[in-house]
Amino acid sequence: MPREAKLFASSSGSVVRGYLKFRANITPRWIRNARTSRKRVEPEIVRSLRMLGDLKKNRPRARSAIEHAGKALRAVLNRWEIAYSKENFIAAYVFFWSCSGMVLRIYRWTAAAGV
């Protein structure tokens, strides 16, 4: 069973808030998992888009079916968007993490140089 994205939820998707709450190294596995989580939804999006397009083309008067297919497509797109947000959250967090070490090194270098 996959773990819940508690850091993403508790920081409301904000990288800065997440960085301030959790200062630990993000493993590359987390980044890969976030990407595969998003990529796993994409075939379902294609199926939903095709189904909606076929309904509109072949059965233009089936309003209920078209409306239901549109809602299903929106639900799938919403799941994809959340997965995309989580992937970007983790990538930005890793960027902040790597920059924080760089800023610390620059600070130490300028302090040692007396600048």
C-alpha cells in the first residue's frame, strides 16, 4: 500500500513551507515514484479522451453519456494534476535542498575570505 503524501498535504503544496517543516534529504526513489505515479495515469486519460470524442462523434444526442464521460475525464485529469503537483513539489524541494548547501558553502567562503 503506498504511503500518503503527508508532507505535500501538510504544506498545502508549498515547497518553501515543506522545506521549513522537513529538512531531510529526499531520495532519488521518491522522485522516480512521483514520476511513475503521474505517468501511470496517462493511458487512462487517453482512453477517456477517446471515449468522449467517440461519443460526441457517433452519438451526439446521448447527452447523459457525454456528460458522464466528461465528468470521468475531469476526474482523471484532476488525479493527473495532483500527481504532477506532487512531482514538481518533490523536484523543487530537492532543488531547495541542493541550493541550501550551496548557499552555506558560499557563506562560509565569504566569511573565511573576509568579504
